[in-house]
Amino acid sequence: MLLKPHSHIQVFEGAKDNLPDGDALQAALAIRNLAEGLTADDLLLVLISGGGSALLPAPIPPITLEEKQILTKMLAARGATIQELNTIRKALSQLKGGGLARAAYPAQVVSLILSDIVGDPVDMIASGPTVASDHNVQDCLHILSRYGLRGVLPRSVKTVLSRADSDPRGPPGCGHVLNVVIGSNSLALAEAQRRAEALGYRTLVLSTVVQGWCPPPLHWIDWHQCHGCSRAAPPALL
């Protein structure tokens, strides 16, 4: 960061290798303290992107950061999806699942979000620090059971889950929060289509929700030779 001396901007670095660590925990606690000190006359501007889950770790006591790390690694090793991982993270966090928005109330909160998840579910991107969670403890227990982890949970995690309310977390109303997706797969494809058409291509967006590995596309020249077709004019772009 190239900041002028005595800048009002404070930079925290953490989450090396995209894993929550002590530095990220200190940053998360500093952010929480800042949010809790806001008033109705303040505006909290939040920039959210993929990776935010690791950058904003603040486990609910008595869970320790190490215990949460171990549980996350065990889930990932067993093949849990990003949605399942973030469901567990939200349930065990002070700031995820709308926790940051609750801490900032009654200040106005505006979140600008870069989506890294297909479908742009704002409650899942970075585990939704400014979006009230619509998952409950039963959802968490179902995920933990699916991956055979209920029997090896730390006592602290069991304590937090046993205290959790089965109703969605968050304040009764979220009128003080505005969440805006400013970057996503869908937005990128729409812009690519617009630019391609401006260059004279016929375009077709096949899908905005493809996940996993795709087979390599058939080479255009091979397709042309096999089918004996003349070159399309103008060229097409999928």
C-alpha cells in the first residue's frame, strides 16, 4: 500500500494462503470495534469479495480461531461445497451472517460486492457479513452429519450450536443496509457480449452458471472440415 504519512487509511494484512490467522483475527476485531462505535449519523461503506471469509474471522466465544480452522479444513478435505463451508462459518462467527451489519446498527451500511459464487447469493459471498443468514442450527448439523463430523466436534463448537436460535439470525429489519453486487460472472459475460457485438460478432451466452471442468471446445477448423460448411459471416462468438 502506497499511503501518505499520517494517512487516515489503516491497512491490516492477514489470512496468508487464504486461511484465517491471528493477523486476520486482529483485523476483524478492529473492524468490529469500529462498527460498534458508529451512530445513526454515520455511513459504513463495506467492500466485499471472495476471500472475505478468511479475512474476517471472529469466532463466537468460547470457540478459538484454531478450532474453527481445524473444522473448516476437515470440511474442505471431505469435499464440502463453498455454500456448506460458509453456512458453518456464519453460524460460528460474530461478524459473518449479518454480524457486521448488526454491529454497525443504527448506522447506514452500504456494501459493494464482487461475487465469486455462481448465482451471486449475497448471503454466501464472504459468508455475508452484511446479510442476515437464512440458515439455522439444523442446517449446520445436517452438513456436519453428512461429512461425519458431529462426533468429533470440539466442545466449544457444540456449546455455540446448542445456544443458537433456530430462527434466522439478524435484526428484525435490515432497512439500514444496502447490498449491491458490482462485479459477477453474469455482469462480466454481459459486458463481453456487448463488446463482442460492437466488433461485429454474433454472440450467444450459453450459460452464466457453468461449474466444474468443461471439455475443450472442438477446434473451429476441424468442425468446418468435418461438416463441409462455409465460414459464417460475421464470425460467431459463444
